Amino acid sequence: MEKSGLKSRAKVIRRNFILAVLNGIITNSANGFVNATVIIPVFINSLTSAKWIIGMLSGLEGAGWFLPQFFIANLVEHLPRKKWLYTLMMYLRVAFFLLAGIIVFLSTKASTTITISCFTVSMALFYLASGVSGLPFLSIISSTIPPERRGSLWAYRIFFGSILVTLASLLVKPILQNWSFPTNYSILFLLSGITMFIGFFLFTLSWEPKLKNPPPKKPLPSYLRETIDTIKTNKDFRSIMYLRASLALWGISVPFYVIFATNYLDFAKSNVGLLFAVMQVGTTATVPLWGWISDHKGNRLVLIGCSISGLLVPVLSLVGGVFQSVSTFAIYTAFILMGIIMGGSWMAYTNYVMEIAPPKRTPMFLGFMNTFTGFLMLLSPLGGLLADLTDIRVLFIISILGGFLMLILSIRLREPRLKKHHHNAQ
């Protein structure tokens, strides 16, 4: 009976591992056509010079995904199964995203204000639905994939997804050049929407175990008090939240590197797809290493490496702006490093929280940290406003400060597996 149970568990792990990897590969590849780092900022910049709008849309991506998760945790933590919510959100996400593509297609037939307003609302709903689906997705991963395989799980998703993203992004330039505005951008939205639906659907085929003796349902105020009490007594949880806040401070400038390249360094707008491709090269080349380190050494080292990479991004951009002779090299290298940090940071943060959280309270831990992160993402519109009032390079200086804080806090972070090994040795 015991051997049969182990065999059955191995099948579940293998099935969910494969489906989660395929889900990540395909949905990540959709970013090659449309993404908030390059394509959306350039599209908005074609309509208006107001940088705060670009910052707002960048902030909405993070805020929409992160903000609702604590509230969703309160609603679903007591449920034996949660995959139904992921499936429902799948249809809503694709619908809102394709609606944004339709708005892009009709953008020349309406005023700029109406176009940007409708586009922002549709993308906000898309990001919000993505956030709602995030918690059941992570709950299934946490309950079926052991910690020692989660690093390789995210690494496979990102590595092979980045290869497809790079190939997809190479199609962006001919589409932008051979089709007139805004048809070219609407085609990118259509291709991205179809691709992401395939990826979402694959994960609905995963198996979710029924949670035994789940925590009782509590009113939101009581749930919040319980969470705050947990934070007060869990030093590791507090430390990772401080580190996540530093990452948000660093990220205030992320949507403006491509604008800096096109407006300050005379980088051709038709070549912005190459910047995204270069960023994916940085991710693809390093994420297998991040995954191996996460599986075998722990996530603290991944966070330290990402912090070093993040610190160098704004430094190189400023150097490229001062010394024109190295501007092309500097901006390409900055995007490579941005790919490195984006490939490893989310993996490490998520895995770290999963490891320090009690199994039945994983939704609470992930939900609170992600909602906390969502509020931090609201800094992005302030970053855009600050860029309008001063200069984009002011944001880069702020990002350097955030990078220093990330490095210091990640070095001081405790590796939870060391505690487990010490406990087992005793």
C-alpha cells in the first residue's frame, strides 16, 4: 500500500511538473509579442508623451497581479480545492486582453484620451484577473511539487519560455514595419492572446489534491489580525518583505529604460524588439543556473545574485547616457542584466515564502506578501510623474539606492534549509 501511494504521488508530481512547465513556456512566449517592458510603453509613447501614463500601466501590471491575492487567500484558504477559480479567471484574462487588442485596432477612430482610458481599463481588468488566478496556481504548485524541484520547475518554464519569447520577439520588427499603425500593434495582441490561452488551458489539466482539515473561514478583519500576528513572530517573513520592498524601489525605473534608449540614445523604435530579445537572452542564459542553485543551495544565493545584477542596470544606463561612445554597449548590457534579475528574482521570492510557510497557511503567506508587493507597485505611476517633472535619470538614481538595499538585505537573509538541516542533524 505504501509503495502504491509513493508511486501515485510520483505520478502526480511528474504530471503537474510537466503541465506547469508547458504552461510557463507557452504563456511566457506570449510576452514576445506584447509585454509591459517594451511593446506597451512604445505603443503608449506613440499616442502621448506623458510618461506618467507609461508608469501607471507598468504599475498596473504588478499591482493587478499582486494586490488581490491576500483577499483571495481569505476567500479560498478554507476551500478543499481551488483550481476552479484558476479556470474561471483563464476565460476572463483572455477576454480582457483581446478587448485591449480591439481598442488598439480602433485607436485611430477615437480621441487619444478615450483610447488610453479604455485601453488602461481593459489591461487593468486583465492584470486583476491574472492576480486572482495566481493564488490557486501557486497553491497547486506548493501542494504537489516538493521544494527541491521548484527551482528547476521555474527554471524550465523560464528557460524554454525565453527561447520562444526570443523567437516571437524577432517577429515584432517585421510586423511593426510591414503593417501600418495601429494594425501592427493589434496583430501583436491577437498573437499574444491566442498563445496565452493555450498555456492557461494546459494548466487546467493538472491534478489538485483535496486539502484535509483546512483552516476555518474567518472574516477579513480577523484574518488580517492573525496574519499581522504571524508576521510579528516570523523574522524570516519580515526579512523577505523588506527585501521585496527594496526590489519595488529598484523597479520604479524599469519601464523607462526603453524610453531612455529611444529618446536619449537615438535607438530606433523599430528595433525595440531587439532590446526585449536581448533581455530574454539574459534570462535564458542564467535561469538554469538560478534553478540549480535554488534546488541545491537555496534561494538566498539566487537573491544575492539578482541584487548584484539589478544594481548594475541603472549604473550602466547612466554611463551610456554620459559616454555616447559606449551607449549601445551599455544599453544592451543593461537589458541583459534586467533579464538576469527578472529570471531569478520571482522564482527565489516565491520559493522562499513557500519554504518558510506552514503548508496549510501557504495561501496566507503568499497572499499577504503579494498584496504588500501590489501596493508597492503603485510607486510606478509616481515614478512616471517624477520623470515628467524632472528627468528619467532621476529614476535611475533611485533605482541605484534600491539596488544597494537589495544587496545588503539579501546578504543578511537567512537560508531556511540550513535550519531544517540543523534540526535533522539533532
